[in-house]
Amino acid sequence: MPIDTVSRTNIRSKHPELGKDIPIGIAGFYTSIKEVRLPYLGREVLYIVGKSVLESSCCGTGSWLYATVPGYIIRWHIDTEDGRYISEVTPLLDNSEREDVQKLIIERENTDFVLFS
């Protein structure tokens, strides 16, 4: 089924711990740097900017910036779990909206790629 035909469903999104390195196997880590509420089409899109680092692997080392997009904010900080806020969001399912938001994020944040939930 094409993504454009899937109905929107609200989900609970746990906010990341900003500045905390999360190990990726034995080769590196990623760190969520900041959360942003991006105004778009009369709504707000939540996205998180982070940095991935590959410290030691057979293929070399490197780092890159990324953004993850949980979705449009429905309700902000509605709960907590493990000391982290939970917000209610609805994923961006429309391909043209995803393309627009991806362009905006890359322009604003200079990220290497954008991932949508």
C-alpha cells in the first residue's frame, strides 16, 4: 500500500536526552543535539537534529549530521517516562509534505539526511 493512502494515526513520541552519547555497537555513537518545532502549513513539525560518529571500524571513521522527524505536534509534553517527556504527534505521510520539510530542515540545519517516522 503506498504511503499516501495510509491513514494518519497519532503516536506517543518520547523526547531524546539531548547531549547524551548512545553507543552504536562497538564502532561509534550518536547524540541528539537539539529539538526543533518547525512551523509548517499552519502546524508545527517536531524534528530532532543529531550527530552520528563512527570511531572505529574496518571501513574507517567519520561523522555526519542527521534529523529525525517524529511528525506534526498534536499535544506537547503530555506525559513523562523514564524522566523524559512524551508528546503526541502524527507522522508526515504525504510525500510532497515530506519533501518540503526535508528541504527546509537541510537548508536550516545542513544535515546529511532526514529520516521520517
